[in-house]
Amino acid sequence: MSRVTAAVWPSAPRLAFLLAMTLGLWVVLAAIVPAYAGEDKDYCFGVQGTDREQPAPAMANGRIIGHDKAFFQNDVGAGGHCPGPSPACRLPGQSYVIPGDHVVLFNQKPGFVCAGFYVPRKFQLIIGWLPMEQVEVVPPQTMPVPRKFWEGTWRTSDADAEITLRWEGDTLRITGQAVWEGDDVPHTGELDDTGVPVGNTVDYGVKDRDTYDCSVRLITYGDHIILSDNSGCGGMNVRFSGFYTRMPPDKAAH
């Protein structure tokens, strides 16, 4: 699937953005998201995960349930008891979601799931732990996406990765390039494969994410696409994982 050509840690702004992008309920998600080795379950960081050489957390759709606000929580605080029931664990500001809100789910720890929620009017992405009892998994087939939505060129905020999606009959082809600027030479990666969307989700490449062969999952989220890869899609430190925005046709040139 992946034609790999070669590619340091991202720049500080990029790292901050990607870490903010972390979005499995592995017991609950077992039938939807396959578990894999190397997952760091203790921290809620981003689709990049905590190690660029480890697979990024597989993603799933989630919905807030119950009757109360669900507050996003930190990894640390309250004397080392976060996430937890103490208000001191909560993220600052109005960092909460309400019943019915759509969130993206990533890794879990006992009683909590790492999740992300995008607030379009504020261009703000909220990332943190949510109480598992306030979240339900939503099967992707129940979240249909118009066929035309997928088509186009999509790019991460730092322009280090770009993908193009186009229909070929009933399959959706992905092509893409990513780069990681090393000290001496850029490390690069390429994508070229076809997949069949299931609702708002499409998988490419091998099914076992704990492998050196490229594996990619895309989930639509509002007007955006979130991509999670297994770190097998390019040279050293090259990742396609991130938060993608559609490019206007005149800016989609590679």
C-alpha cells in the first residue's frame, strides 16, 4: 500500500497541535477497533500518540450519553489522582461536552477514555479524559457521509502531510505524501491504496496495526478528516496522523 522513499521531531507549534489532537474503550470497542501492542494507555496526547515510532491510537466514534455535562480531565493533578472525581482534575475553562455531542475516541484507562471534541466557532479542539460511563461507542455505519464529501485534497495545518481522495467505482482511492524535515535530509512517505468507506470511517492497508506494513484509518469529523496511521507509512519519524482540512482547488497543488 505504502510506497516509502525515505524522512525530527516536529516543530514546537506542530508538536503542540498534534499532541492536542489525541483522541479505545478496548473492552467495549473490541468489535470495532482492534487492539494492538505498543499503545500507551496512561496518557491522553493525540493521534500522534506518545511515540512517533509506535502506532497512533486507533479511532472510533463516540457520543455523550446521560443527562449531565461530561468534563474533560487532565492526566495529572489532584495529588496524582487524575483523571478522577475531583474538580481539580478538570481542564480549565468551559471544557465539557453535553449529551448528544459527537466525540472521537482513542485510548482508555480504567474508568476513562481519551477523547476529542472540536468547537468550530472557536476553532478550538478540546482533548482530555472523559468518564467512560458518559460515553457510548457509535458504529460507523450509523453515521453515513455523502459520497461527494470524501473527494478532494486534504492537508494538515502545518502542511507536512497531504492526501487526495477520489472515487474509483465503489472504492475510494487515497494518495498522499508526508515529510519530516531532518537535519540532513528530509524523510518522506507516500500513500496509494483503495478502501471502501463504512459510514464515516475508511481503513486502508493491513488490518494488523502492530506491523511494519502501512495501515491507515480515516474518520470524518464535522468538515474535517482525522487520520491515524501505524507509523509504518514512511521513513523514520514520518507520520500521516493528524487533523486534515479540505484545500480549495487552487491550493491543492503538490
